[in-house]
Amino acid sequence: MNKSIAGRHFDLTESIKSYIEKAIEEVGKYHLDIISFTTLISADEKQGKKGFMVEFVVNLKDKNTIIISQRDKDVYAATDVAIERVKKALRRHADKIKDHKIASFKDLGAGAEAVGSIAGEETEIVPMDLELHKPLDFDEAIDMLTVETKRQFIVFNDHDGNMRVMYKRADGKFGLY
């Protein structure tokens, strides 16, 4: 993990740098692939009040970036609040990754097997007679959906020659994609 600490309009002292370094080290407990952790500390004055803004930019693998900004009168207080917010965001991200389950053959049961090869040595391709499967037009598609109870959608050609999908809606009407 690349770490960088920078100050804008603010002189960084060794105590502030070490304080932020220790806070960044605590983030490693989530075991996420953190590419870089950038800290920007800037001194600013708004409406006559002096304050500090601490900003953490955490770049994770897979193009995920977390940006947390915190403004306070004290640098240490702003750092504490910002690092807690970073921890919360990283915890949520780690939980989201952990809860995401990919279906595997173990999940499908003992009878599930991968298809290693097609049964039989010869693969035969059978040409289809296109005249048996004439594309439907709009009226034919409506008639077929009205008559059939099992089929929920039909693919047909519209008057422009584009393939369209007609489906039955819950209210008894027909939808069109």
C-alpha cells in the first residue's frame, strides 16, 4: 500500500505524521487490497474562523475509491473523526464483498457435475427448415399469446424487420419491447 501525507497551507510536524501513520495502520485489519492511501491536511479560514480540513483518499483494487473529508478546529480531532468514517466505509465494503456469494457446484448439490465433453464422439449439426419457423407478425403474436396459457412471451418481426418481444402483463394487457 502506498501512503502519502501532504499539507496545504500547513506545516506538517512529525507528531502529526506519526499520528496519521498509526491511524492508517489500523485500517489494514479489514484485509482489503488497498492500492494507495493519500492524506491531505489543509489549513483554511472561513468566516473569520481558523480550522483544518483532513481528507483521506483510499484507492482500492477494482477501481473503487473512497474519499472522506472532515473539517474541525483541531487537526487531531478532524483526523480521528475522518479515520473512523474511513473505517466504517471500509467495513461496509468488506462486508459487501464477503456477503457476495458465487454459486459453485458445491452449492448445487452432490448430483451436479460439469460437462466435460459432449456424449458421443461425433457432433452432428442438423440444419433447420426455416419455412417451418416463419417469423410472426404483430397480429399473429397477439393471437398466440391470447390463446396460449403457458407461454409468457413471443418474439416476432415488426413491420420494419426488427425483432420485437411481446409479453403478457399481470393486468391482462400486453407489453412490447
